[in-house]
Amino acid sequence: MDIFSILLNLFTPSVFLVVFAGVLVGIVVGAIPGLNGAIGISLLLPLTFTMEPQIGLLLLGGIYMGGMYGGSITAILINVPGDVVAAPVAMEGYPLTQQGRAKEALYYSIFSSMFGGFIGVLVLILFTPPLARFALQFGPAEMFFVSLSGLIIVGALSGSILKAALAVLLGLFISTVGVDMITGSERFTFDSLGLRSGISVVPVVLGLFCFAEMFLNIGKKPSEQVQYRDQKISRMTVIKDILSQRFLVWKSGLIGTVVGLLPGVGTTLAVFMSYGDAKRASRRDIPFEQGNPDGIIAAESANNATVGSSMVPLLALGVPGSPTSAIIAGALVIHGIVLGPSLFVNRPDVAFTFLYGMLLTVVAMTIIGAIGIKYFSYILKIKMEYIVPTVLVFALFGAYSLRNSLFDVFIAIILGIAGAIFKKMHVPLAPIIIGVVLGPLIETNLARAMRIAGARNMPLWEYLLATPLSKGLVALVVIMLLVVIRMRHKEKIAAKEVKNA
Amino acid sequence: MKTNLTLLLSAPFLLAAAGTAQAQDYPTKNIQIIVPYSAGGGGDTVARIVADRLGEELGQQINVVNREGAGGEIGIDEIARSDADGYTLGVFGYPDNFVLEHTRDTSFTFDSLDYLAAFDDMPMGIFASPNSQHNTLEELVSYGQEHPGEMIIGESGALGLLHALAFAERSDMQITPIRYSGGGELMNALLGNHIDLASTSSMSHDPIVDSNGKPIGFAAEERMEMFPDVPTFKEQGLDLVMGVSRVLVAPAGLPDDVREALVAALDKISTNEEMITNFENSAIPYRYLDDSAVNEMLEKSNSVLMPVIESNLDQINGN
Amino acid sequence: MMLTVAPLPTNACAQMLSNLILGVIVLLSSIFFYLQTTDLPDRSALFPQYILWGLAIVGVLLIFQALLEGRKKAAKEELEARREARVQFNDILIFQVMVPGGLMLVAYGLLLSVGFYPASAFLVFTIYSYHAFRIDAENLNRALWVRAVIFAFVITLFMYLVFTLLLGLPAPSGALF
């Protein structure tokens, strides 16, 4: 079967139906706090058993793509990121909403998601084999340096550096709770079975971003609420503006693509990295965290770019790169499809239909998003008295659903209380999430590196710097550190000038 | 108006009460199967294939619920604690429960569960990295004995480590085990030549071999039908048989009629060709054992595993 | 960037006090958790110990920073502002954090004992009424209770229909559901 006839196969009603349905489900589960694409996919997994494999795959791929976007809607409108990856979008998008520019923020988000989605999928189509080989180069040493560079991003966020350090250390500490992966010993579990399984990132996000935000909204009078305003702004204006930011969307899409390739690192790091970089490079005269659209462009294009690239190791090697792609792998094997290099030889119909079909999921997402935005922003018309209780119970359910764990619900509530206090004390919340995500990566990879170095009788630093790639990554870490210091310095001077004037 | 509202509000409660009152013919409501791992792996796949068929056979929807955490301990604990009414079942890879029970302070024991059936028999195996100079067990062992502690073996899961340790012990080698959080991460490390060997189940065979990784041997009694080219350890002179078997369990103490209904349904679906095809497609070697056969198998296997666990307990805990 | 009922206590004095408290709490809890690590095998203890050292240092620096700020002679009106800010902060702490947090914990207790749906109805009802109460205590009248009950019922029913019946997602179950 040649590529042309495969492409023709894509243009059938059933494919369109499945892709649109998948994307829609994805957007909805993504927007509900606590639920995300992975949950949506595992829900609909049994449905795909009876479908043709490529159709079932596209259904799941659509959920994955839509889920990455959906989280940004609630993030922009009510400052509640539906998922971890939407946290930076909330930091820029919600201030825009407060300025009455919700519609514009939503346009930025959907069209950046579109560009990011296309970049990721095109990379998947064009460069899967070489990129898969590249991803394999990342061993313990390389992963350690990548995670370190993620920590440095924290310095680029605004606010007191001391409190940012406090937040990131707190996040790292939270990540050490539970049965230690390397030795199996229990840390800070106080004999609780719940704590043994550790504290995962979703309840932390729900607590810090969703519960805390809702608590502080209680008692807000309708007049204090952000008012719904039908903004006169055309889609083309926003698209043109996205493209006129030199390289921004392409660079962010590429950061998402490359970081998304790395197994286990996940989308969170990619999103914060491109957000931090956008802050460095932004040419707009608007401070970050006060509604700079560049932050939305960077974060949204990066997270949708990871959808395509996290499938690269899956399709090329049969090694899933993210929890979501692991579930998609599960759906494939049931159909007897062996993932890995032989996939493109044995089942080109499945492989190519899926690859090119993923482009359709981006199209579907864009159409649903661009049309739906008008209706999404009606959320702003709803009074706070209805929003707060509704978001709280949905998040309560979401906290449970991730691992079907009551303990996670408890953790989310406790962190909600803590998060509201932190907010009042000006302790930034995003670094906590970065710490929780990166903690296990830093610890396990360093531990592995120490053990391998020990077994090979070489000093640790020699093992860490053994490959050209790891040397390059060290350079990256150093450069990032310098850039962050310079950014901080500039901000300080700017702040002084404001004070003097 | 007020009375109507009260009635409306209490309706769900009344319905729920009615539901419990007539729980005569099992099953009358949805059943859930707890899987103590995250979605997407081998154990999860088995659970979903079986849930699909079993649900059809029993005429009720069966939901698969993933309760991962602490190497399976959280989920297995939850299965053992559930009400023994037949509405909560579990699927996991034996001997995870047995290894956990004897290496950690778990609140469940082997007898907290009622083993109703086993669906597969998947041996563990050792694979070498693509860049490795060793293609056979013999080459590998002689190198390992000359360079004690230098060879690095990746493993994941309770059984992965046990298998790696037993492999080293029986072949008189000292090797350095390194822990990975899941099969995917482990494969990545092996294929990227960051580790020398991997201790994982035969399910990983295809992706590893496709990327030029080398299968050294399987810890099976005899060669597998699926992979006739891979030798067993036994035929290479190493006495090591160890594998995973996905079992379907219920909390101990099921009412007799419920247990009978479940066992009969399981026996009935065990020959369903579509289900068997699903297993084979997923590279899971299908082997059905009914409730008496599975208990016999488990008892035998426990007595083989116990000494291995005991002699490696220090390494497992202190590793 | 934050929208809250009360304006933020932005003056340096209120910050100073809260930084001092924060610093002390961080320092004390890092010492507490550090003591927990001493029984662990070295390889498990290493990473958390580094983090806790870091936290302790941050705690000390926060205390120092706060004390340095505090030593600057405070003008009279600043003292006044400080007191006002403190009152405001306590107000937020009690009414915006402790009360809703407490309600969530009660809902969690209900979740454990009677199941998700009764707990969800309870939570919607109480948060809805509490919201009205915070705007104006006069709001608590019969009409509001009725609205709260109906709203709680509708939301709970909606979640039941979508999550349990349509999607078959498992909800935490208790004695009743």
C-alpha cells in the first residue's frame, strides 16, 4: 500500500468522526480539574478493542491532543489549570482575563496549540528513526543534567528568589516521601500506607492551584468578579501576532519536541522551559505574570508539541515515553501490532494512517477550539457562587480518579490549605510543582550514575562527563544559570528605576 | 412542593436500599477489577482482555481500576481488604504478592486472597545490550566471573530484582543491579547501552531484539513457542526457572454461590478463541489454569521461591 | 495578580512579620524531618538530607531578612499599618483558608464514611451558603437554603450521571453509594 492510498483512506467519514469525538473528549477531560488526557484514554481504551487498530489509535491520539489543549481553557478563564501542563498558561492568561481580554487569551492559546501540535506531529512523521536514536543517548548522566537545567528555570520566574528557593526545595522534599524507588526503604511515611505510595503531582497541582484559588474566591461579590466582555478581536489578528514574534512559536514548539522525546521527563519540564525562555526573549513591553501573551504562546505550543514527539520512541522502538503513550501502546498490542522498527514494514497501513491522522487531530482541535471559544468564555458570566462549589467537587473527584486513591484526595485538600496560605505569603506555587516533577529524576539518575561509576571503578564526575552529549548539557546548564542571573540583575535595576521615579 | 423535594432527594437512597435487598443472583451490579499497576503494562492488558470477556459472560459491566503504587503493594492490599462479595476482584502478576509479603511489612498474606484462575505463563529472561560483546550465556558468565561487580544489570519490579539476584547467584557471578521504575524505562536504558544486561519478562523480547538487543536466555522449563530461537537457561546448564503468571483473585471468604458462578464463568471463557487471539497478539503466552490447578501451581511455586528470597533477603533490602 | 476580597497587605511590615513566621516554621520542620532521616540507609537518606539542609538555610535567611527589615526604625503610621495588615491577614487566614479548608476536611470524612455523592452534595451546599454568608450575613434566608439544596442536588446528579453512569468511572464509595 503506498502512502497516497493511505492518505485517501484518511478522508472517510468514520475517521473524521472518530478524530473529532476523540479531540472533544480530550478537551472536556482536560478542562475538568484533575482529569487529564491519560484518564480519558484509559476510559475509552476498551472501546478500541473492537475497532480497526488505526481508527482506535486515532481516537486515543485525538484525546491526547485535545487533553493537552483543554487544560488551558479553565486556566485562562478562572485561574484553575485543569492539568499540570496548563499552570504557566494560568500565570499569563488569567491576568489577561482580568483585563477583559479573555477571548484574546483563548485565541492565543488555541492557535499556539495548533502550531505546536503541527510541529510535533510533523517531526514525528519526518524524523522518527533518527530522533529515537537520539533519545536513547540519554542515560543517567544526561538525564541528571537535563533535570538540573529544569531546576534553574525556577530562578527565571519572578518574585523573591529566597521564596522561590523555598518553594522548589519544598517540592523536591515532597517528592522524596514514600517508598524509595532505589532501595525500597520508607521515607517520611509515618507508617501510613497512603504515604507509602508517595505523593504524586496531580493532587499537588489540584491542591495548590485549584483548591487554594477557589478558597480565596469565596465571598467575592459579583461586582468584584471579572466581567464577561465580548471583545472585538479577529482570529487573524492573533495568528499574525503569534507569527510576528520572531521564532517564538517555532522555538517553543521545538523545545517541546526535544524535551518531549526524553522518557519520563514528561511535558511539565518542556512547558516551563519554553515559558522561561520566552520570558528571557520577549520583546513586548509587558512584564511576565501580568498578561504577556508570549507566555501563553510558549507554553501552549510546547505542550502540544510533546504529543507528537512522545510517540517517537513508542513507534520507533516500542518504548513508551510518557504515561499516556504507554496506554496507547497497550491499545496497540491487543491488536497484535508489534511496535518498533518493524512496524513500518509489517503494518505500514496502521503506522502511516496514524501518523498522518495525527495531523487531522490538530485540525480538529483547532476547529473545535476556534469555534468553541465564544461559548467557553460564557463561563465568565456565571456567578462565583456557582463556580466555586462546582469546581471544588469536580476537583475532589479528579483528585480521586488519577490513582483511584482516597489518600490523594486528602493530600490535595491539605495542600489546598497550604497553598492558600502560601499565596498570601507571596511564596510562588509553580516552583513547587517543578520540584515535585524533577525530584525523582534528579535523585534516581544521580543514584544510578553513582552506582554505575562505582561498578566501573571510575570517579563519579568522570562518568557524568563521559559523553559529548553530557558535556554539552553541562554547558547548557551553565549558560542557563548565567542567563537567569543576568535576567534577575536587569529586573533589579528596572525595579530600582521605578522606585526612584 | 416540599414533600416532593424530600421524595426526590431520598430517591437515590431508596434505590440503593432496594439494590442490596435483592442481591440474590450474582451479579446484579457492576464489578470492578483492581489492577495494582498503572495502565498500559502486561498485567493491565491481561485484566482488560479478561474483563471484556468475563463481563459479557456474566452480563454485567466490569470496570478495570488501576491502583498503582509501592511496587503493587497498595493495590494488592486494597484487593485483600475489599468486601468478599464478588464485586471486587483483582488481577496481578504472581509472585508479586508473595515477594512483597516476604520482603516487606505488608498487611496482606498469601492466604488473604482467593486465587480463582491464572491466564498466562511468562518466563523472565536476561537480555544483553546491542553493544555487548556477549551473545551467549557462557560468554557472559565467564566475563562476569572474571570481572566481579562490573557488569550492570537493570531490573524493575519485585520479581525483576529477585530474578537478577538469583541469576547472579546461580551462575557464581557478582553483578551490580540497578533499579528502574518500569519496563519502558528499563528497555530504554538497555537499548541505549547505558546498562549491560536487563532482567525482564519475555514480553519485552520483540522490541529489544528489533533494536539489536540480544536475548541471552529465558528462565523457562522449555523453549517458548513464541520464541523458538531463544534457549532456556536449563539447556545451557543453569538451573533457573522463574516467571510471572497473571492471576485473577478475589478477597478470601467469597460466598459459595458467588465463587461457583465466577469459576464457572471463567472456565467457560477460557476457551474463547477471540480472547486467546487477543492474548497471543499481545505477546502474552496464554495458559489457563482453573481454580484447583492454579492453587496447585502456586503452592509448588511458593516452595521454589521461598529459598531464593531467603538467601537474597539482605541484597533485596539493603541493595 | 491575585483577586481577593481584601486588598493585599503589600507594605513591607506585614511582609516582615509573615516572613519571620515562615522562616521559623521552615527551620523547625526541616530539623524535625532531618531527625527522621537518621535511621534510613545512607543511600536513601542522602537526597532528602541535602534538601532539608537547603530548607533549613532558606529558613535562617528568611529570619535574618525579616529581622534586618524590622530593625529599621518604624514610623508611627507604619506601626499602625502593620497592625492593620496583621488583622487583615488573620481575617483571611480564618475565613478564606481555615473555614473552607475545614469544610473540605469534613467532606473528606463524609467521603470515607458515606461515599462520594452525599459528600459532594454536602460540600456544594455548605460552600454555596458560606459564599453567600461571606458577602453578607443577611443573605442567609429561606430562599437561599432552598437554592443551595437545589443546586447541590443538581450538581451531584449531574456528576453521577456523567461520571458513574455514562463513563463508568469509579467514585469513592461508602456506606450509602
